[in-house]
Amino acid sequence: MISSAEGSETAAISVVIPALDSASTLARTLVSVAEAGGLVREIIVVDGGSRDGTASLAEGAGARVIRSAPGRAVQLAAGAATASAPWLLFLHADTALGRGWPGEAAAFVSAPTHRDRAAAFRFALDDPTPAARRVERLVAWRCRRLGLPYGDQGLLIHRVLYDRIGGYRPLPLMEDVDLVRRIGRQRLTILRTAAVTSAARYRRDGWWLRPMRNLCCLSLYFMGVPPRTIAWLYR
């Protein structure tokens, strides 16, 4: 029989957050993660060279900060390499997990069969406008029909599965899609809890233009265009 202490140890989570000049949003993210209490063994913020006090903010909140070359894929891989818990939760620095997420995450990681599965959260934006709800519906459709959650929905995966499929590759863009495709839609669960992402980029780039640009990048990726070329077009 497995003791409760052993059970909690096998369900422990390391949260990995890549960050670059993220001081304006990171505090909210860290507060949401802290709600999990003992479920989260450690919070690792991987700083890619911030100049706005991101690292100091993270350390002040109790996170462990490691330095890395900039680039989300590189930072995610660096964080995973230093994580000590059996489960990994990758989370963007401008995404806060919805209230109650620890219960749903604990139920997922406690199931022995889920060691060969991964989970993402439901996408949501911190904006009250109808345009934000439209984007959320588009993302829900993409997840339902294509099985492709993006990195701003978080990713909860066991270390064994993460290592077996090769982890994050050092891509300049589409690193989240690349990893999710290797997981496979049959091994992916979309949780009910929302991952609430800042809508600042949608307000800046346009509520129609940004989703269309993302869709264009995804189409080019499926057509076999190298991620480096897609990144150049994206920027």
C-alpha cells in the first residue's frame, strides 16, 4: 500500500515559467500558482535576460530563478532540466490559472494511467469584450477539432513522458505545437479550469489580425515551412 506521503510525492509538480521583461504580469501568475500549496514542490522562473526587475520579483515571491539565453523553447527546456518533481507544469508568464485549478490538477496527476497523458487548461482572456469571447471560441474549436492547445493554456505532463518524446526542441517559434503533436491528441486532456491570459497583445495587434496571423503561422507549419522562416514572417 502507498502511504499518503508517498502518494503526494509522486503527484508533486514543478512549475516552469519562461519570462522576459514580464514584471507587469508575472506577479498575478505566481499568485495563482501559489494557490496549490503543497501540490507544487517548486516554482522555477527561467529568465531570458529581463531588464525590468522580473528576476527580483520572482525571487521575492519565493520562486527559484535560473538564467537562460532568450527564446521560449530554450527557456522551457532549461527549466525542465533543473526541475525535481515527477510532474511538470509549463506556464507562460502572462497567464494566471483560474481559481480551483489545484483540485483538478491533483485529480489528474493522481491517476496512475495519466502518467502517459498530458493536460492543458481551457483558454480564456482577461478582457470583458465580445471580441475576447470570440477568440476564446476559436481556440476552443481548435482544441476540439485539431487537438492543438497552445502554450498559453499551460501544459501538465509527467517527466517520464516528457523525456520519452524528446521534450522541447530549440525552435524559434511553434515549440508548443511541436511538442503537443508529439504527445498526440489521443493522449491529451483539456481541463475545465481556465488559464487566463493577458489580452494586451490582442488589444495591441488587433482582435482579428492577431488570430489570423496565428492561423497563418500554423498553416505554414503544417505545410512544412521551417519554424525559423515562420518566426521571421511572424515578427
